Amino acid sequence: MTINCKGQLIDLSSPKVMGILNITPDSFYDGGKHKNASDILTHVETMLSEGATFIDVGAYSSRPNADFVSEDEELKRITPIIELILNSFPDTLLSIDTFRSKVATQAVNMGAAIINDISAGLLDENMLPTIAQLRVPYIMMHMRGTPQNMQQFTKYDHLVQDILSYFSERMSNAKALGIIDVIIDPGFGFSKTLEQNYELLNHLERFKITEKPILVGVSRKSMIYKQLRITPQEALNGTSVLNTVALQKGAHILRVHDVKEAMESIRLLEALNN
């Protein structure tokens, strides 16, 4: 199973790690942590050295009840960061966390390799046609509503089947436009209760039926720290446990704040399986 990033085939038969770089002031874990060029480059260099295949950059916090950010403000935040990273580390495979087609276009034109869309094209009708034109891998996540109201939409008839139906419809639309490299993200923490997150993880292997790479992002999320009654800052051990479960159930990409520990989970499981 491979995806084509800027002419480079990435083999996902061995799981990969996507390191998170939040440049939002209100991210639930690291908001405002990386405030200047030096801090950003140091963090990116560390993640790459620890084994990250991708770096995911987001300028719009998608945590529950996040503040709305205008398109102009998102562009103002993210374009200097893309330029900064690619000037210093030109081979970096940058993933851009955005649901806006205009941001996606500008980012890819600047050298970004992947678009990571929390809405799977449902918050911008131009997103799927834009991805088809840009010809880059596209991560489509499951979410209902918007980051501001998504936790009002947690009622499902059959959780896993409903999410699979959602992906079937979104993948069909993408395929009709000629989008080839699609990655699916079940959307842990998005439009789901605490209990639903664990039900989803428990049945993650069912998403293999899509025949698409599966991305899992549980890093330091509330499904860990609320369950354990701790803070996000204390949730690294819990993150490693759930990342390991996700890998055992078929995850191809782990989206994480802590690259070193995610890589250790991958290496130990590979040693066990071999």
C-alpha cells in the first residue's frame, strides 16, 4: 500500500508517523507553544530526527468549541510556516491540516505534499475538485457539523457502520473526480462521546474493508485524559497504549505529538510480529 508524495512513493505496509506542529494559540495540548521561528524549526528537526515521515501543520484549532478563524487569518498564519520549514528542511513531506480549498491550493503551490481535511470536503464544496486538480494525497476524516458544534452530533444508529457509510459516500465522490490517494481518519474525538471513541477503536479493523490507508490520531486527546482523570500533559503513556492497540488493529499512520514514543511502539510491534 503506497501513496505518492511529490513523486516519492511512500510504502505504508510498514506504519509511519505523522508529527504534529500546531501553530494555533488555542490548541488543547500545545497551543501557543511554538511562537517563533527558532522554536518551530527546533521542534520540526526533532520530530524528523526521531523518525517522523510527515509533519502535519495546522493553523486552525479543531478542538471542541474552538474559536472560528477566518480564511485570511489561517493563510496569514500558515504560509510563513510552510516557507520557513521547507527553506530549512526542503525534503520534508508537509501535511496541511485545513478544510479550505484556497488554503490547500496555496499550501501545495508552496511545496506541501498532503492535505488533511477534518471535514472530508463537506465544509468547502470546492475542496474535492481542488484536490483532484492538485493531485496530492488527501486525508478525509469523519466529523459531523463543525468544530464549534460537532459534539452536538453524537447520536448514531450503528456507530461503526454509519462511519463506514460516510466514508463510502465520500470516497465515491473523490473517485469520480479522479482522486487517487485517499487516506481515511475515523476522527477520534470528533462528533463522538468518550464511550464511542473506545467502541470505534475496538472495531478499527473493520475499516480495512475500505482498502485505504488508515490514519489514527488519539495523541493526548480527551478520550485518554478524561478516562484516566489526568491532564493532556500527563497523557503520553496512555497515548502509547492506544497507539499500540491501533497498530495491532491495522493503523498505517499515527498522528502524534510525541514522535519518539510512537516510533518505539511501531518498532516493538514489528519485532514481535517478525
